[in-house]
Amino acid sequence: MDEVWHPGDTRDRHPISCITRGGAVFIGEDYRPPSSTLGRAIVNTDDILMCPGPNDIADRVLRAMIRPAACPVTPEFQEFYERTLDMLAQVYQTHHQVVPIPGSGRSGVESAITSVIEPGDRALVIICGTFGHLAARVVNGVGGQAEEVYFPWGEQLDLGVIRDKLAQGTFKLVTMVHNETSSGAVYMNAGEVAKLAHAHGALFLLDAISSLAGADLPTDVWEVDLCVSCNHKAIAAPIGHAYVAVSNRAWAVMEGRREPCRNIFGGLLNWKAQLLDPPVDGRTMRRPQGVFTAVHLFYALHEALTMILEEGLEARFARHRLNAQAFREGIKALGLQPLARPELASPTVTCIPLPEGIRSADFLQYLQQDHGIFTLPGLSPYRDTAIRIGHMGVTAIPRCILHTLYAIESVLAKMGYRVVPGVAVNRAEQAYAEASAREPLKAVAS
């Protein structure tokens, strides 16, 4: 951007030069558009999506979709499909196959679970927020028996409790969420849970929907059997695909089922790579397309992955950690406290309980109406009392962080909460300066 933009600038200009928003969005029942558009469900917007998902999308990813229609079964597209999934495996840090499933992240969770769970099978479902319940619903929905073990939102997992639970019977699957979007907590001891699962003869499923490409996810090192993610979180591509990285252990379980999987098109075995004889252009395996691939979503995914690999995984993780830290420092300067414990703080999303008496729906209306920032309320017990801010992908940059902090401070003041003007932005800028002093310009550039 040629001109300098600063928090609080009221010009009709989007603060992120690499992003365009000019489409239409649905305004849900908890949100009201500005008065000039009251009564309409669809409005044009240049809002910044600071959601815990979906996320904003870089211009070059949007431009990648502006291509003519193509048939996905041509040899040319099949090779593009293979190369793109090879890139995705790099981001997953796995040598195993990654399967693309049409839909959102939940589609991937359902495909993974229905592919390995049969009627009567037991699964241990670790719940530390809202999204752990999804796995239990799927397990029970296909006739399995989900046994849930609960931990408080934003608090550490007790591995001893998990170990004791596994010792009480035979489980075919253990599931947990890596980055709990409802609480803003990331559980980097998932590898320890995987070891416990394997020691008791169970597969390990990790929901990495809001962590892949934003938090370190060593899928192979942790020996994750079914690792689920999606397009529209930290990868920063359009909604429409889930992904499941599948270990050899998980394939063997699927192939040894007592009866065929009843999930016809989402059953992962239908997507398993097949031997090519003879090899084609050096490839010895071919990944089948279980359904017609959404060609233009793959164009976008390829470009998003190109951006990720150009940046480098370590640099990308460092950028997310730094911008998350700066955001949380600004929030705490306002007298607010993120829900998750500091040692569990997610690099991609923060849940912020609001001061007593401030409703999340009212707060979010002002945030969007006055400052052009769209995000979502808390979930379950925090729906009316907290907001969630996503800082992932292209919005994990100082310009977005500083603008959002300014906006939060402004709305708090508008709603009667006493703040020291500028304190949030000043504290975040201090955090950036301290990081720059340690490693000049690394992970700080916007």
C-alpha cells in the first residue's frame, strides 16, 4: 500500500492491501447491518474477517480461480491434483496420503470416523470445548459407543485421567481437538495422547481444523492416524474442502472392517491411492477422485499452499505466534483476560470474555458497524458474554492486529467501559518492537 494507514483511519479504504472483499455476506439474526441497509439480508461489505474461520483470502488466491472451466478427469488436471496434494502433505508434515473431502471441516471428521468405526465399537472422545462433541455425535450416529472425558475450557489436559480411562476397556479410536476454536487453547501434547492411544491398541484422530498452517502440526512425528483439517482457516482458501491425512495403521483398520463403510462417497477407502502399472511420468501411485473435484477450489488451494511454502513453515508459525502474542498483550492492557491459560494460548484464535454487563451481540454489532471488523461470539456458556478473534492466515499481520485492538478499545469505551485511550495499540506495538529487537524484521513484516 502506498499510503500510510493507521488504526482509526476513517477513510473508505480496506486496511489490508493484499485482500479484497466486495462480495456479499449473510447477516445472521444476532447482527444488524447499518441503518441504510436495514431490512436486507445481503449487503455489500469491505469488512475484515477476523473470525475463527472463515478467514480472509489473499488476492492472488482469488485470482487463481479466474480460469475457464475444466474437466477434472483429464490427465492434465489429474497431475495438477496430485502435485497440489503433495504440497498439502508438506504442510501437514506427513509422508502419508492426504485425502480431500468436499465440504467443511466437519465433513472430514465424519469421513474419518465413519471409515473406521463400526456398530458396537467404542471410542474415547476427549472434550475440552465445544468442538470435541462433534466426534461423539458421529461415533454414536454410526452405531458406535462414544465415551466422553471432559476437561475445563482453556485448561490443561490431565494425561493420567486419559490413561486411566483407556485402561478401563477396549477402545478402537481416541479423538481430540488440537486447537479448540471455542476456547482459544492449543494442545501441543497431542503426541503424548497419541502414544497413550496406541499403547492401548486404539487409533488416534486429531481435529486440526483451525491449526493446520498456523500452528506447528508434526503429523508423522506425533503418529497421528487420522488428521483432519480444512480450507478456510489458517490455509486461507475458500470454504469447500476438508482434508484427512491417513496413516498406514488407519488404512489397515479400514481394510479389515467386518462390514463395508456405509458412507459411500465419504468413505476414505474410496480415495486410497492405487498402484500405477506402468508408472506415469515417474509416479507409481494414482490418487482416485472419489467425486468430481471442485476444479476452481483446487486452483485456489494450490495458490494458497504456494504462498505457505514460499513463506516457509517455521517462519509462518513464528508469524502467527508473534501476532497472537501482540494481540493478547493489547487485550490484557485493556484489563481483559483471554479465556485460555497463557501456556495454552492458540496462535490462531483468542476467546475474550467481555466485561460484566456487555452482551457479545451488541459488542459485535458496533465492531462491524463502526470499524468494519466481522467476527463471532463465544460458544455454549460463553455465547452471550465473550467474543472470538481469529488471527490466522493473511490476517495474522500487525495491520489487522492493531486495527482490531483499536476497534475493541473504541467499542468498549462506547459501551461505558473505562479505558485509557491508545493503551491496547501501544502495548501491542511494544510487543512487536521487543520481538524486532530480538530478531530484526523476522515474523514482524506485514
